[in-house]
Amino acid sequence: MMKLNKVALALSSLLVSGGALAHGYLTEPPSRDLLCQKGVNTDCGNAAYEPQSVGESTKGFPGVGTPPDGKLASGNNSNSETLAARLNEQTSERWAKNKIQAGEHDFSWHFTAVHATQNWKYFITKPDWNPNKVLTRDSFELTPFCVHDGKEIVPPKDITHSCTIPERSGYHVIYANWEVSNTTNTFYKMIDVEFEDTVPSEWKKTIGTISPKLALKAGDSVKTRVFGPDERPELSTTLNINSDAEGDINIWSKALAARINAQQPDLRAGQKNNQGEVNPVEGMNTIYTRDGSGLTRVEIELDTHEEVKPVMEIGGVKNQYTITDGHAPIELTATVTGEMVINAKLFDKHNTLLGFGSETVKDGSVNVALQNKNPKPGNYTLTVVGITRDQQMLQQSFDLTLSEAAGGGDYQFTYPENIKQYVGGTKVLQPKDGKVYECKKGQTSGWCTIYAASANHYEPGVGGYWKDAWSEVGTAAKSHKH
């Protein structure tokens, strides 16, 4: 029986992931995709939900097309390119920047799925690069400034490298490459950095960010809350929104920055130019203060007026879906009162995120289709979240089952019985997991006959390199033993 739960949650719950598909990101300094998940970078698309999956592409940079120019951030793997296309955007003010200095610096990775590793390489943009043009090979020094040998072993889930960063000034991009040794892929990560103390400026200390995530409406307002360390209400700046046009994400963020600069002598909001001046810009604005001001942080508070209480009803969800040709399409209908972004996620029993779909709807219905990655038979939870523009969130969850199409799990042998008879196309039952595997055809078929209790590298579903020899068919249906 389908189980339905309705819960009202805080927006901060969006940052909690139900698991990780693969494979990793940089935590120090945080990569562009991780700052999307944290909400520091905005308008990132689905990359905000899966930073660990961003940037997968054919190994070999700076070789041609690995990945192609203009797709250096997303990579050209079909899943990653779809997931992270927005991360290929490039202007001087588009992305949040990590403060950094030339010289010794640690780079820390977190892996959600580890792989045997060939190496890690770090590239940096040229001194005269143009930050307002799409990133290409011509943007970067093509000799890495730092290389760490992976020795073709599996690293720990968290690893740190010490590198010497070359001299630069202002904004630059570091291109970090994690080259896997047991696949054809590399994971490419962008790190946006700003070199400190290279431009004389009285505005040295960063204490906040205007990161506009929502469009505002007429009658709404936004204000700053200034702390140093206790709250300083007399230093607050308020911007009233008089029309929907003024509430555009890019418009109100720039207007608030300009008002801060006009009203607060110890604060400046905007982007720093080559003369050390801080000027308001559309989109994200950094908030600075002078040394000695005593101010420690600035928070942004929205006051919105939602006239209609949000309502979300979900229909069209089945108890069971069939996996056919490696796909299990799931589609639902969301009917809402008010305006919402609808995010649908599919989690397995380990709380790993395996599918995602998103649509926007206002006072009506919309169909949301989930794209699932390598669905397997089993029990799943479908979670549907509706987010209003004033950050209210509604959630509904459904239990469902995915199953193989009939006849998908016939087999000839129970592994490893009669192992010397295995050839390309032979199907076997793996008793350890109840699944059927097919020996791959071609030159690798001989690996299917290699097995010892002390050397089970190619044992289907179990060995470290089983995917080189076998393909998973699905849950066993019936036996046709020889």
C-alpha cells in the first residue's frame, strides 16, 4: 500500500542530501559546484543538488576535446553536461570567490565514491586571461602548477594536497583534475579565487554576501542585519520593493548594495575593481568592512508577503514501476495554489539520490518527469518538495518499488559452478546477491573464467574489477542449468 507523509519544513532542509551518486568535490578551497550546494553561488541548476557528480569527462586535459572548450566546468559526459551546464557561464562577477594568496596552500578533496587514482593535477588561468569570456584552453597555463601521483590505488574519502600557487593578482580560476585510473574518465572542478592584498584597498575584510536567490514582489522588503559581535540595529539598511520589476533578482541585489554604500561609512557592498574600489553589480555582491571597524558579519533578511497560503497536491504516483531496457520512467502531476518550484527526488534504501526532476508552476498543474540513473530492482522513496518564493516548503513522500521486466533474469549456471564453460553471453546467478550477470562478449570474455577464493577480482557483483568482465542483468527469474 502506498504510504503518504506531509511535512512542512524549513528551507535549510534543502541542503541535506539523501546520499551521493558519485564522486567528489573540493572542500578547501570549496569548488564552484560545492558553493552552489551551500547556496553561496546561485542559479546553478541541478548542480546544486549533486556537486559530487559535476565535471565528469574523458581524461586527458589539456588534450583537445577532453572536455571541449566552453564545457570545461560541466564536462561532456551526457549526465554531467546536463546537470551542470549553468556552471560553464563565466563573467567577472558570476561566481563567489575564495580569498587566497600565492605560495603554499592546501587543497582538500572529499570523495563520495572513491576510485583507484592516476593523479591529481592543478592548472591556473594565465595572468592576462579575460574573466568575461567563456573558459577555454587558451584561458589557462597548460602546464599544471601542481601534480600529485595517485599511484593507481584507492585514496581515502578525504585527502589533502599541499601545492605552491604561482603569483597572480585579482580574480583567477584554478582547474583541479582528478584522474581515475580504472575508468576512462577524469573529474574536472573549477575553483574561483581572488588573490588577497594584490590591490591596495581600505576594504580588506569580507563579512557578508548579498546572494539573491528569490525574486521579490511589490510590498516586499529586504534589509541587512549587522553584527560586531552583538547586533548593531543602528547600522541596518532597508530596501523597500515598490514594483515587481524592482524585485528582479539582479535589480534588488544591486540596489541594496548601492544603498549600503550610501548609508554606511564602515561598509561597502559590490565587486572590487583593479583600483581597490567596491562598486555595486547585478547579482551577487560581497560586503566588506575596514580594518578596525569592529564589525564581524552582515546577514540579509527578507520580508515577503505571500497573499495565498500555499497548497500542493501530488497525483499519478504508482506503487510499482517496471525497469525496461535500463530505464524506469517516473512521472507525477503537481497541482498547486500559489507559485512554487517543484523538486522531485528518488532515493534508494541507502538514502542515495538516484533520480531528479524539477518544474515551476503557478496556480495550476504541471507534470514532473524524473530521470533515473541506472535503476535497479528494489524499494525506493519518492520525495516531492514544493518551494514558495518566500521560502516556505511543503513535502510529500511516497514508497514505491522498481522491478525488472518479466523474463529479465534467466541464467544458465550458478557462479562459480562450471566456470571453465563460461563464454561471452553466458548468464550466471550470483548467490551472494541473488542477481544474474552476463559475461561480456569480445576480448574480455576470458576474464569471466578467472576465479579463486583468494583472487576474486572478476567475481560478478563482488570483485573489484567485475564490471570489466560482466554486465548486471537483474534479479533472477528462473534457472536453465546445463
